[in-house]
Amino acid sequence: MQGLLKFSNAVDRFNTWINKYVIWLILGATLISAINALVRKIFNTSSNAFLEVQWYLFAASFLLASCYTLLQNEHVKIDVVYSRFNRHTQNKIDIFGFALFMLPLCTAIMWFGVPFFWKGLMTSEMSSNAGGLIRWPVYAMIPLGFGLLWLQGVSELIKRIAFHQGLIPDPTLKEGEKSAEEELAEEIRKLAEAKAQSSQA
């Protein structure tokens, strides 16, 4: 398990490193959008290339950042149900979800995404819009993004199993963040102190 945890840490560091740069794609899309608007207003001209590169950058940022979102435990969950269970039950749900749903889904998308990208690359497929861009760079984001997400899913599965075995602390807690139990204890303490102060008054 220690070897798997080292692999998990390496994946976490790699995806964190990648996503330090992915954020700049959002800035790029914003600047291109602004420049396109200025050129259209001032010179009364534009190109579909401006529009397409914006959604290329947005697609890349969305797909490449999904692994970091998972690392930070920020993906959408059905918290109404999930939050009712204790942490160990939640951990079992996570293990079940990663192993039976997320990793197979990512594998399937990569399985179909790689040939889709390769066909676009080999045929030099172009956008059907006038002045549009070549398509294979954005097609590449599908297997790449889901490949990174698959790696992070494996990392999270390893951490959940290690937590279940008592080898590591809760991997869903961010540094300095209190667990639900700690927050409840803190709230009870505050209520007790407030009651004691009001009784002394």
C-alpha cells in the first residue's frame, strides 16, 4: 500500500502542477473575447476563428481542470443524502463510486476519444464555419482531460482505501479544515459558554 500511496502523491503533485497553468487559459479566452469585441466595433470586421479559439480554450480549461477539482473534493455530490452518513460510510460510498462508475466511465470515454482525435488529426479536419480552425487540437482535449481525471480517480481510490485501513487521515479534509464532528463539538462548546454567561448575568 505504501507504494500505491507514493504513486497517489505523485499523481496529486502532477495534476496540481498542470493546473497552475490551466487557469491561464481562462485569461486567454477572456482577452480574445475582448479583442474580438473591440475589432468588431472599431473596424466592423471579425472572424469565426476568434469565436472558435474561445471555446477551444474554454473546453481545454474545463476538461483539464476536472482532475484538480476532484483532487480538491469540489465535484458536485448529492449532499442531501451523502451528508446524512458518518465519514466511514461516506468513504465506502466513495470507493464504490470511483471503482464502479467513475473509472469505467473515464476508460470508456478515452477508448472512444482517442480514435476520434486520431481521425481528426489524420484527416486535418477543419471547422465547417468560414474562417474556422483546425479541429484536432480541441479533440485532443477529450482523451487528455479524461486521462488526467482517470489518474486522479485512481489516486483518490487509493487514498480512500488507505483511509479505510487506518493508514492515513481523512483525505477529503483540506489542511486546517475541521471535520464535521469537530465543527459540531465547537458549536456545542460555544452554546455551553453562551448559556453559562447568560446564567451568570
